[in-house]
Amino acid sequence: MEHIISVTVENKFGVLSRVAGLFSGRGFNIESLSVAPTLDPSMSMMTIVTTGDDRIIEQIVKQLNKLIDVIKVVDLNENEFVERETALIKVHTKPEDRAEALRITDIFRANVIDSTPGTYTIEVTGSVGKIEAIINLLQPLGIKELIRTGRVAIAREPIRPAVTQSKRGAKE
Amino acid sequence: MKLTGAEIFLESLRKEGVRTIFALPGGVVLKIFDILHQQKDIQVILTRHEQGAGHMAEGYAKATGKAGVALVTSGPGMTNVITALADAYMDSVPLVCFSGQVPTSLIGNDAFQEADNIGLSRPCTKYNFLVKDVNDLAMTIKEAFYVATTGRPGPVLVDIPKDVSMNKADFKYPASVSIRGYNPTYEGNKWQIKQAAELIAKAKKPVLYVGGGVIFSGASAELIELAEMTNIPVDMTLMALGGFPGEHPLSMGMMGMHGTYWANMAVHYSDLVVAVGARFDDRVTGKVSEFCPHAKVIHIDIDPTSIRKNVNVDIPIVGDCKIVLRELIQALRATVNGDQKELRKPWWDQINDWKRAHPLAYEQDPGGPIKPQHVIKRLYELTKDRDPIVSTDVGQHQMWTAQYFKLAQPNRWLTSGGLGTMGFGFPAAMGAQAAFPDRLVLCVAGDGSVQMNTQELATAVVNKLPVKVIVINNRYHGMVRQWQDLFYEGRYASSYLDVYPDFVKLAEAYGAVGLRATKVSELDGAITEAIAINKPVFLDVPVDQYENCYPMIPAGGCNHEMILADPPELKKKQKAGAPAPVAGEDKDTILTA
């Protein structure tokens, strides 16, 4: 099953390779990984999308917690969360296709962020389903280049306090 | 006053109470060696290879319980010590390894003797540091010792570029250290401990399955108390030997692939397994899906990742073995009613039947070739009163030593368990001897394994480390040959080692003492002579070449399905026996398949 794991880490060199090395060394999957500093510039937040059965996910969470540069690990699937991904899509546009490209952009509430006589670059943000849908619609026009950020996710503010697994709470 | 990085290094080691380091110099660490050369508090043992330095630091750590320290240079110095780091990581040995690095301005330029020390060591250290600023050096060293020795111990690397060792900074050694992402759990969950106590008190066929965590947390006394108050048999892993007295009536000896018949049968048929500081390694569990199929499992370990990694656990308790066992004993005092001895009498009757059915045994023909088991049994009997420290290499001799050398106390057993590093034993013994110059330190080695680090004979002689190496010499990679006997129809691919070297002459070439016992009648005399000599000794014992180590659970087999002796077709060759040939003797007598 797919899980989204949110990992707070020290913002210093080498941390990404420790996390990536853990996944490759132990044969865990990474579907996507995104990372950027948090409000506190000494920390970064990683969003890792991974797959595995319950035992593997438990191991992933524990192994991440064991890394000394990891400050906090939250398996977002334990509670409600929202997720978003951004894609930048460069589309070939023949003169007769330009209106269609704009219509599709409009329908998906996406933006054209760059335009040349032969291309539009479209920025779209949303769920994975939405991004895949717009890609499917734009494909007949001819996609020249596509870049996706990978997903970021955040827990929904709970009605009751969230059960998170911090390092101190990592006891069984 | 400002100190250079090298001086800060020295002062920091003094503050950590380091007495001995194992080291080999090179261009980028010369400043540090220069400072070490001008002082007397810290003994610098110059090794002949960085792998030896790493294993010596491991031996030192295992025997003392303190962090072992190694110092190596950049590039090849670093790559050579990797094996020891990986070994220490697998066996949770507290180690702080310092490596030299090219000057910070050259990092990444493919400079002479540059290697990515951080990248190389990342998968085989608990943590590693690159010190880029001399002002961070003291704090980094403090953190390195803290991380290496707390929680589940392990190796830590500190990479020091040349300019950092030469630049100056104010020195103030931090009094304490706090790392926000690193807070090991020591106290077990009280509720879980209570649940565990209730399960233990009721269990009719329980087994304690104890691992190396018992040694590192110093939990032997608690373990003995727990076992005695509940009358529960104690199965030990290879790493736990000495953690519970080998001659204790509740000791079942070693479990696992070459464990005793009764230890493996007991765990298979038990109704409760209490795992303490162990990690359910495949050499212990055999076929993991059928490991202790009838039992509930309580698992006490300081490392949460060890729990539920390989087997399902009913009651997980994250915490330090010593602290948790103490609480468990208290909880049991409140829980136990009735006689635990009486409750478990049928279980012990069953275990004693297993013991009688298949004891550890070998047949020593007084006139025939020396059996390797006999060497270890005699070594044990002739030295046990001196409370020796015993190291081993990896292979058949290691398993026989685990079976026959019944250690009474912890921190006496130095062996490479997880990584299975041949060549570990001799340098590890030297590390222990450096920590305890007056103790008897034995190394039971195989002729194959020991050749991976014989260059350290020079280190032993020069530094007056009088370790006694008993070479169980069958002229084979014995365990490889055993697997070839059992699973490859006796085709000995690359396992025969021929008669070289002559270990007596080899020892003598380095200025050590070489002895040899070729007959059963010479064995006791040779052992007695070896341990009386206050110098490094190689005692070469040519043994029956075809002796195999049993019981044996084939890889992936179940714990109750042990091979107990050679299959009949192998028996014939066994029966004939063949002493290992000695260098210089007629080579035509060598039997090869």
C-alpha cells in the first residue's frame, strides 16, 4: 500500500544521502521525494512517497527514526492528510491548437507561465489524479517536456489531537 | 590560548579517558601523529595494516566495554579500515575511528590519496562526521564518543582534513552533549513489562533467547537472577557467550545453525520465547516462518528497528536490557505465585532427554589424528582457571570454540558474528591484550582465517602483546569444505589451502614463538608451554582434515531439523581420518577429492 511519510531532518549536507542510502540499502521503494527547508532554517522537511505492506512501512518509519539527523517522522496515512503536486508541462502548439491548449489550461485552473510562438509552458497544481488527467488531455497536442515536483503533503488539522510518532514517542 | 587541531584532538582524547589507540600514519594525519609522539598518556600502537587497527580497537572495546579508538590516514587508510567498521556495525561494537582527509580546499578534486570517507563509511557506521572547521573539532569528538557508546553502540567515523589538524582554535571540551534527533530509550514501558511478567509466570515451556545486548548493557547479573528465580533455560546466541555462565545448570549453550541440539529443540517447542538484546538473525532463526511456531514472543531490545524486523512479536519492550530486566524481576516478584521449579519440571525433563539423546560429542582415537574439538576442549580445561579472554576467527573452529569453550563471564569472548570477518581473531586478541596486559588472551584461529592478518605478528612482537594463537590447522577453508561435502558432492572448489605457510617458521620470522603439536599425546604439553611463554605464540595444531561441525541446521532449514552427523557416504572418509600435512613433509600424503 502507498504511504506518504513526512520526515523532519537537520538541514545540513549529507542528510539527503543518508535517507536515500537507507532506502536503497534496505531495498525500500521511493516513489517520490521532495525536500525543502522549514520555517526554522536549521531543519528541512522531506515528503517521501513509498509503498510496502504494514511490516515494511513500520520498518521504514523505525529506520528513519534511527537516523541521527532525523528529528521527527510522521506516517501521514495514520490520519487524514491533504496532498498536492505541481507539474510544469511544455506543450508544442501549432497555431490551430493554441486555443485548445488554453481551454484545457483553464478547465484545470492551471496557468500558462511561458509562451513562445510554438509552445506554451503550463503550470498545474493538484492531486496526482488531476495532474495525470491534464497530461492525458495535453498529450495529443504534443508534450515536449514534463517535470513534476513529486508530492508534498500535510496532515489535516484534527478534531482530536493527532497521533504522531516522534522520536521520544517511538516506544512500542 | 589557542591550540592546533592536532592538540585539540589529543586533549579531547585525554578528556574521554582514552589510554590506547591503534593507528597507522599517512601524509594528511602526520600533524596528529607528531603531537601524539610528544606525549606519554596515550599509548599509540602502530599496526601493520589499517584493518588490523580496526579489529584491535574492536577487541579492546569488547573486552573493556569502552569505545575502541583507531586512527588512519585518507584514501587507502580509510578503505582498509572499512571491513572493521562494517564488522563493528553488525556486532554493535562501540568504536571511534578517526580518518585523515585531504585539505578542505582540495576535497572533491581527486587529490592524492583522497577518498570520499563519509560516503564510503555511511552504510557501515552508526554516524559519521566531516570536520570542516577546527572550531567544531572538540564538540565533534565529544559527540562521536557519545553516539558510539550510548543506545545501541556502534562505530562512528570522524574525518579530519589536514588543514583542520593544523589550524588553531580555542579549546574548551564540552561538558555535555545533546543531539535533538538522537534520544535512545532506556526505560522500558511499564505496562508492557507487567504484561511480560504475567506471560512468563504462566509459561510452561519458556526459553530465554539472549544476544549480545546482554553483554553491552552489562545485564549478566540480572539475567542470572531472572533465570534462577523462574527456572527458565537460557539459550545464547554466538554474540551472547559469556553473558550467562556456560557451566550454569540453566545454560543451554549456543543456539542457532551450529548450536546444541537441546537449545534448538527447546526454542522450537517452547510456548514462550523471551528474547533479550538479540535480533533474530537468520543464523539463529533458520527458516524464519517456522521459528518457534508454538510460542508467544517477548522481545526486549534497545533498538526499535530490531523489533518485528524478522519475526512477529507479541510483547515488544524497547529499552536497555539491564534496566528492563531489573524491572521485569520486580514485576515477576509481584506476579509469581506457586513454585516455578515445579511448574517447569516436565519441561526440564524434556530438555534433559534431548541433552541425553544428542550430546556434543566427538571420538578422539589416542593414536589417530587430533580432532579439532579435542584441541578446544583441552585448551578450555587447561586454561579455565585463569579466566582467559578468547577470540576466534570465522569458520569451523569458531563454532567448535563456541560449543566447547564454556565462558563464565561477559567481555571474555571476542568473535565476529554478524559480518563473519575472517582475520578478525588475531588483531582482536591483541586489542584485548593491550587493554589487559596481565591477562591470558587466547586466539583460536583457523589456518585459512588467520592468514588474512598475519602481518600483525610484527605489531604483537614490537608492542609486547603476548597473545596465544592456536591455529586449528586442517589445510582447508574448513567450513567451505564442509558445505562442499554436504551440498556440492564433495567437490572442493578453491577450499584446499595446501601446506603453506609453515606457521612455526612464520612466527619465528617475526620474532614470535612458534610451536607445533602433531600427536594427541603432545597436545597438553604444547598448550601448557604456550601459555607459560610471555611472548606472542603461534601454536600450530594439524588436525583431522575432514572433521565436520555438528549439529548443523542447513541454511533456510528449521531449528528442529538438525543434521547431527556426517551422512553415511561421508562417514567413510571421516572414519579414515587424515592428519593435516605439515609443511616440508611428503606432500603425496595429501588427500584431495
